Amino acid sequence: MSARRSNAPAASTELGNELASVYLIYGDEQLLVRRSLDELAERALDGGPAAFNRAEGVAGSGAVRGLLSQARTPPMMGPRRLVVIRELENAKNPEVEAMIAYVESPSPTTVLAITGAKLPPASDGANMGVRLRNAVNKAGRTLRFEAAKQDPVAFVRQRCEASGCELGRREAELLVEVVGRDLGRLSGEVDKLIAFVGGAGRIRAEQVEQVCSLLAETVIFELTDAIVRGRVGQALAITHRLFEEGHAPARILPLVAWQVRQLIQLQDCLRRRADPFSEGLRMPQAKMQAARGALQRHPLRGEKTLELLADATLQMRISKAGERHVFEALVLALARQSS
């Protein structure tokens, strides 16, 4: 008998076997936050009408006290009521105080889910967010999903496997390079790939490129070509055009990194007089010829280039200067070392 396949994103939500009365579900990896809440809602409302027993609203809007009042109300024609408070990061101190008071004595027939991207900031000398989390840890369960702690390569491979397809590690790494680390975006691209191959079979690298890297095949190649040739002004002009078209720097950086690594691999093949295609290099013939000429006239400093890419990737996550500034600085540094 074949294993049952699921279309759910492959990632553990850690809700536990037994439902708790209170959940705090938060983090900057919003796909897993949403998935956890969806699973919790399905389990909490099983056996009763959702229309009568589900209530939700956002913090900071004046709705919290009314929602907590509903949480204390017995369910209708079912075993449980579900109350959801969203956007915890916007909660005011009095709202958090009201949540803490409820959490310390929750209704046994209600599941309260408090969700958001992060805890509310400390204000007026009080860190109410931490107090709320401590209270929930005693009465229920806290789930925190941080993007930096996720494994996007494992995520896309498991997501494909759960849907009846196979995605090798190398192909998964290519997908993450092209699309980025955001699990929500990756989930959408995996769905496109699964549909493209008909919902079964192995997904090949050329299919990943064909379905997911249209941007990489056009403007990004123009950008990396300008970088290799040391054309600083042209590289910056292409960068600004990408920004104006709405492409986020965090989305462009993985594509540039992938293209530059391809060029470093091609340069190594040229140095060793090896056949790029037999070495696994994937690049259209016309672009291969153009890249050969550029690299022969303007060789890349491989180690320094990779250091610049790694530093930009780190700065993109932690810098207060802004993603655009970090990406522009990278383009300048890469182009100037080739000029």
C-alpha cells in the first residue's frame, strides 16, 4: 500500500498531542505561524460548528477585551470555542495585562491562540511581552518560528516528497539560491514545480531553472555581466531598474550569488581547460560564450568575490542601513574589483 500524500507544507508545528488552553504562536517565519494556527483551528473546532465557536481580531484595535470575554463564554453545540488574537506586536500594555489575567485562569472549554510576528516591545519600564510569554509557558504552550533557524533546503525537499515528487539535494539548493530562503515564497514555487511535472516523478535542475528563474535568465545576467566587465555605472543603473520594478534586494541577492558562482565555476573550467558542460555547469550557449569573453578580459577574484557575497548576505539580515544600501554596496564592490 502506498503512503498517503499530503499537500500541507512539510514542517513540524509542535502543537503537541493534547490540546492546551492557551497558545502563543509567533515569529518572523509567518508561513509556519499560519500553518500552526490552521492546524490548531482544525483540531480545536473538530466536532463543533466553526461559525458559532470561532472569534478573532487584532491587538491594538480595541478588540482584545471583547475577545477575552468571548473566550470565557461556553461553546455552542460543540466541545470547544477558539479565540484568536492576531498582531500581538501591536498590543498596548493594558491589552497585554488583560491577556495575562486570562492566561492565569483560562476557560477549560476554550482554546486561546495569540499570534504575531514578535512580542510587543517594552514600554513605560515594563516588558509585558516577556511577562505574557512566561504566563503562557506555565498555562499552555509557546511556539516560536524564526526564519534564521529554518532549513529551506530540507523544507522544499520534504514538501515535494509529501506531494509525491522527488527533489534531489542539489536541485533543492538551486531552488533556494534562485528563490531565496522565505518559506512562503518557496512553498509557492514548489507548487508550481509539482504542477509542471504533473504531480509525480523527479524534478530536474533544468525544470527548476525553467519554472522559477525567469528573472535570473534575463536582467540578472545583464547585471552580473556588467559587474564582471567592471562597468560600475551600468551595474548601478540595472540595480536601480530592478528596484523600480519592485524587486526586493533580498530577492535579487540569491540570484546574483547563483550567477556569480556559475561564472566562478566557468572561470575555473577555463583555467583547467575543462569542458564546462561535463563539469555540470548549466548556462545557455550564447550566454556561455559572452561570459567566456568577459572573464578572459576581466577575471574574477574568486575568493574575494565569495567573501563579498557572504558578507552581503549576512548584512542583509542584520544591518540597520537597509537592504537597498547593502545590495548597492555589494554591486559597487564587485564591479570595482573587476574594473
